[in-house]
Amino acid sequence: NMDKLAESGVLFTEGYAPNPICSPSRNSLMFGQNGARHIYNKDADWYKKTADWLTIPRAIKKANPDYKTAHFGKWHIAMVPKDAGFDYDDGMTSNSGGEIFGDGFLNVKDYTLTADEYMKANKIENPSNAKRAGKPSGHWDDKNAKDIFGITSRVKDFMKESIAEGKPFYVQLSHYAAHLSLVSRKETYEYFKNKKQGERHTNPEFAAMLKDLDTGVGMIMDFVKKQGIENDTYIFLMGDNGGRLSLNQIAIIDENKELAEAYYSTQHNRNIPLRDGKHSFYEGGLRVPFMAAGPGIKANRISRTPVTGLDFLPTFTELAGGNIEMTSAIDGGSMVPLLLDEKVETVERNSEFLIYHQSSHRKPRSAIRKGDFKLIKYWSKETKYKNTPKVELFNIAEDLGETTNTIDKYPEIAKELETELNRFLENVNAETGERGIEGAYYRLMDDLGKR
């Protein structure tokens, strides 16, 4: 179904999440702002000052007050959904929603020691010498795996109600799949369990979860067509961060929440030819599936123009019919000209640079891209990467896997990019060090007395 969606519109081969981690990426997407302006800002209380900030639903409603708006699924944004402008929502859902077990919740961390003991007692082989993860990837069967079909049902009800009222609508489906635990329907799991393994993709649990997610996407596409609104409706699909690089231990959990089996996964380097994955500022952490289909978008298009989730807010606002002024804090640009005219190869933003940043409650790292060149900056010493702090420069057109640091070959390009990066971070008052605070979402939950 995702293939069909891509074929019916435009597939962006250089689509980027705003951040290589889910929560800051979701915050940035909702506000159309670089994370350096908020979640990684020196002002740790920024989330208390968002009353007049543009959000996607607020901007759409400014463009056309008739719009009905809804969000279903994972939220994990430092703002109450209704305060963000949504008429319908699932509430302040967070990371934990990704591990729904039936009608409740299951913490896979509880199975860490049990899985270790099982593998040791049963002399389970570790053929790829996988490193032990902090917790196993738990798999269990569920008829409503990851609430894929619950979310889809709520979205269909919302769309049906909006259509009946003759109202235009915007709905955001933030699926828990393919995040965290590898949950799927029994029949989907059995399909892949009985299938010959691939050379690199060897995990039936992940494959099954992705197939169930794909089924959910297809249900939405079919519903739009069945309702006769296909020629008036745009569908966008993107990931919120790069794929997890490896799966390590797998814990199979039965319907009684007991460990049934455990083994070491041989599925690693899942983002080849991209380097690294989630949490990383290499392409494997930032580059994501990104596609769009709808009226005026030519089918079977492939675009190599870099686009980002930051572009959604101005894009959706324009598609909603509004010509509202974007504040200087909006770092994305409207993709509408690019979507509707295949001769267009740029997105007009407030900067010619694509900038990515994290700090505060995480190791400070940044990246900046202009044209074919991308610079990555590590602000502090890190055990995961050699010889840090450091700065690296890659030509991603010639070296997609970011294998060769060309900083000595192109010192002037590196100087320009680092100068622009530092200037932006200084101008937006970004934090570039670490401090002992939790993420803004959890501090907001404490303020609301919900944790």
C-alpha cells in the first residue's frame, strides 16, 4: 500500500525528519520550527510560552476557519493537543503507547533478565555477535497490533463525520508502529515466520509489524476513494526519525505475558546504504520515507529535492487555501510549488541551509547541509564516536554512506558551513551543552499532575 501511495504521487528520495529522535522531531514538525528554537533552547521553560505559536492546526484554521482538525495516535509533544488547535485527539499519549498489550500496557524492560536467563539456559547462539541491548525487543500477537486498526477506525469516523457536515478536514495519524516493540497480528507473523529469510532483513517480527502498518495505510487510502473525495484530498506519509540500526535480542511473549522464547536477531545495519540510524546525525538517522499524493501531483514522480517535516506547516496552510504570514521562527517552506510542478526543484525557506541540532538533556550534536555538502559537529567527547569533539564534512552526492571525511580537502566549505551553523544557534539562543533536566514533554506532564 505504501508502494501504491508513492506510485500515485511523488516519492522524495531526500526526505528528512527534523531530528533523528522521535519526540523532538514531532515537536519541530508541529511548530514548523527547528528544535534549537524550543526543545534544545537555553530557555528550558519554552513550553510554557507557546500560547501564540503557530501550530499546524492553528495555521490551517487561520487559513480557513471551517476546517475540522484531529490527531490520533502517539503525541509526545510538549503541548496539550487541544491547546495546539485540534478538535479531536487521543490525549497526551507518549512513548509508552508503543507497547500496548491488549487493553493495557507492557513494559519490555521487565523481560530483560528473563530473556538473558532463557538464552543462557537454552544455549541460544549469537551468530552475528550482537551486542546486548538495554532491553530486548518484545514481540507478542495482538488483533489490534500497536493500535494500528484502532487509530485507523477513529480516523475514518472523524473523516466520515467531517464529510457529512460538509466540512474540510485535516487529520494527523501518528502510528506507534514501527516504533519500539515488534507487535503484530498472529496471522501476519506466521506469514513471515514461514518465509525464507533475506540476506539482510531476517526478522519476521519486524516484517509482520510493518505489514500490519501497511494494511492500515491501505485502509485509509481505500476509505478516501470509497468516499469519493480522492480528487480533493492530499495524503502525506513520512517517518519521524531514521530507522533503528539493529534489533539485538528478541523476546517472544505469550498471551499470559510470560516469556515463551528468546533469541538473538541477526538483523543489523538495516539502513544500508545509509550510515547509522536513529539518534545519529548521519543520513541513516535523519533521512526517512517521505511521499505525497493528491490532486495536481503527477503520478510516478521521483524528486531528489531535499524536503523536511518542517515544511509541513507552511505546505498544509497553503493547501488549505490560506495566505497567512509565516513568522520568522518558521524554518520550513511551502512544498506546494514543488508538488504541483515537476519543473520546480527547490523549496523556499528562511535559509538556504538545512540545520539539525540537539543538546540539553542529550549529547550536543549538530549537522548542516547546503547543496551536496553536509557538516556534522560533535560538541563534546563521546565514547560512541572516536576522537570527539570533532567536525566532519561529507559530500553526500558522491558518498551517500558518509564513509570519507573531506574536511581537509574542502576547508573553505567546512568553514562556511560551521560558521553558518554557529550563527544560527547563537541567533536562536540554542543550548550547546548538557544539563540535568528531562525532556519538556515530561516536565509538562508533571506540571499537569499526570505523571
